[in-house]
Amino acid sequence: MIKMLRIDDRLIHGQVAVFWSKNLNVSRIVVISNSISENEIQKAALKMAAPDNIRAFILPVEKALKLLNDPRSKNLSIMVVMNDPEEVEQVLEGLNPEAKPEMMDLANYGRIAGDIEKKNKISDTVYLTDAEKQIFKDLSNKNFKFIHQPLPSDAVKKLDDLL
């Protein structure tokens, strides 16, 4: 079962590895990225950042969908972390209905890559291009409702309200 799909430029880091993984009581962290799954150095670094008691996987979209749609996955406690809204859209549209994440969180995105001056500030930690904003509006129209909650102790905000 996917407890959370989180969009975060930093992927596995302190907030994910320490706070969210414990809060959600996950046993698996699945990083989904076509480009990162091909980079052995990045994969190794991400696996080292995961807590010792949690198995970490770094997979391209197609392989991740096979894993997450496998009926055996519903017996696991999984956190999915991604950093590309287009790939997020592919994953959400490719998931079986019973595999839909319990929670979808856009938390820290858009400050690392690209020209921040050309992006829309959604919150202190989220900056989106017009095209990315449209992806999230389209997903919302398909009933994929995201929240914005950087830490479990932070207030939950509906992404629709921030867009």
C-alpha cells in the first residue's frame, strides 16, 4: 500500500528518511525517476540516505508501476518519492485504482533546477512553472488531490487552494 507519494527535489533526505518514514511507519521507500535510475552514483547515495530498517528502491517509471501494481504490494507500507511532475502524472495515471496513494504531498520542489525567476511561488518551498501548475490542475480534475505539508507537524494545506 502506498502510504504517501511525495514530490521533493531532494528525494531521500532528512525529512523523508527521519520524519515521514517514521510518521507513516513505512518499510519501503521507492524513488521513481527515469534519469536517476540510470545513474549508479545517485542511486548509491540515495540508498545510503535511507534508514537501515527501510529498503530503498530507485526505479524508472515503467518498473515502478509493475512493482506498485503488483497485488503483493498492498501488504507493504510504501512511501514513493519523486521529483518530476510529468513522471508523477505518468505514475498516477498508470496505477491500478486499488494502488492509489493514501496521501499525495507536494512539499519541496522547484528551487533547485531551472530559473526560479520564471516560476510561480506557490509556497516558501514550492515553485512551479506554468506547465507544472497545469499538470497539478489536470491531476486534481482527475481526482488526484495533493496537499502541501513539508513536515508531519506542519499544517496541511490543499494544493488546489495554493494554485
